[in-house]
Amino acid sequence: MTSITAFAATPARFELAEGILWDDRAQLVRWVDIWKGSVLSGRLSEGLIVDVATVEIGQTAGAVALAGDGGQLVAAARGLAAIAPSGAISYGRDLLGDRRDVRLNDGSVDPHGRFVVGSMALGAETGTEVLLRISPDGSTETLRTGIRLSNGIAFSPDGRTIYHVDTLANTVSRHSYGAGDFDLDEPWAPVLTDLPHFPDGLTVSSDGSLWVAQWGGSGVRRHAPSGELLDIVRIDATQASCPAFVGPDLGTLAITSAQEGLKSWTDQSGAIFLASVDAHGLPVARWRGSTTTPFWHDDKEAAR
């Protein structure tokens, strides 16, 4: 096992930075600041991430995804939001039903262009959170129930396995995956359990390794698919929230962090960190729906 140090690439200014990814077309890093409802973009420059643009969606932004038409899809408070290439923002219908004290959290586009996103309670945990899959035509399926706090979602290099974090259960689990129906009868199999700190976001590198952010653990752990610990990437911030591979060759690990819940700190909590690691990421899949005329365009239930 090796220990790697990441260095701050932005000022320590984000309350809850999350959902970082690399936009290969625009050659930009994109991420969210959840509570501020900000969708941000930055350019890599000499070891720094330089601000390029910020879009405010007016509600929480749990995750951002890229769309094939050049826009962006956002996990907003209770439904999806689309940012069209023109900059226009539209809001989809409520996906969370009668439960009010809940919001959408982390999400990721699967290899087939569908958006997979989970929920979390805003108050005390209930153990009834869900993992949803939304297709470009708006059809929505529930892939998992009984979750305590849904977080990171990633896919194996061949697309045949989905990995999912339940933060409060302290688990990373896997399930078979594909273009067809999701097998609800197949149980989710634990890959990582009893981690030293709460698992948050995760990504998968081209060799199949799992890179798991440690909320409260000041870093990211790299595990083999079997669960073996391979490397630790350390950051000067307590609450690591999400890792992603960025840069033209997807060879740099970016790690977001958060100030949320901290009363005082002397480290760089709230910064985004970069590290050179002996691994490369996978290209990010894109939402196959339109962000200019999304599926909810004529949906009377859709509301901001």
C-alpha cells in the first residue's frame, strides 16, 4: 500500500463541494456546491482549477451530469433540472412522492445514457431512502430501497457492475448491471464494510479499482474489486466528499471537500485537491436526453 498526498487546487471556499467530473468536450472540470445550488466549471492550469463559470439553480444541487447535446443534467432538490447549451434552465417533476423531508443526492449517468440517483433524509435518518434510474423518456425505476443515505454511484469498466455507497450503513455494494431490466430479485453484495470513516463519493479507474472518499477521514482509499486496500490519497481537509479523474488523459485524481458541519478548522476544508496517481479514469457517460427540450417539457406536473 502506498500513501499519496494531494494538494489544494482551489481556495478553501466551498460549503459542500461534490459530484466532480471531467468534461472531455469542453476540457473543463465540473462540480456542484450542494447547499448553495451552484453548478461550477473550472479550467485546469498549472496544478490549479481556475473558475470559468457558475450557474445557480435556486435549490440544492446534489450532482451534475453531462448530456450528449452539450448541456448538463442536475440532481436538483426533488427532481431533475436541465441546463441547456444556451444556458436556459428547466425543472422536471417531483420524483420523491409524499415524503417531504428528503432530497436527491449523488447521481451518475450509466453506460446506456440513463441517470441513476439516490435520496437522503434532511432530518433524522429513516432507512427508507431509494436509488432511482431515470431514462431519457422520463420513465423511472426504483433500483434499491431500504437505504440509509444514498451516495456515490459508479460502474465497472465493462459496464456490467454497478457500485453504490450507503454512507450511514458504511458499505459499498455491487450489483449486476446492463442495458435491460434491473434484476430486483438479485441481492446487492457488499464489497466494502466497516470502513474506518464514512464512505461518500466514489469513482472507478480503468483497471477496475474503486476510489472511495472518506468523510471524516481526510482522504480517498483505493480498493481492488475484491476489497483489498491498495492506496490512500490524503488531503488537508477532514471531509473528503468525492473523487474523480480529470485532465485530457484522465490521469489526475481530483477530490472535493466540505466545510459543512465543522465549527472551526485550521486545514483547507472546502478546497478541491489534485493528486498524481498511478491510474487513469474512465470517460464519463453522457445523458442521452435533450436538455433543451427535456422529457418534462410539456409535463404539467413539472415545476420549479
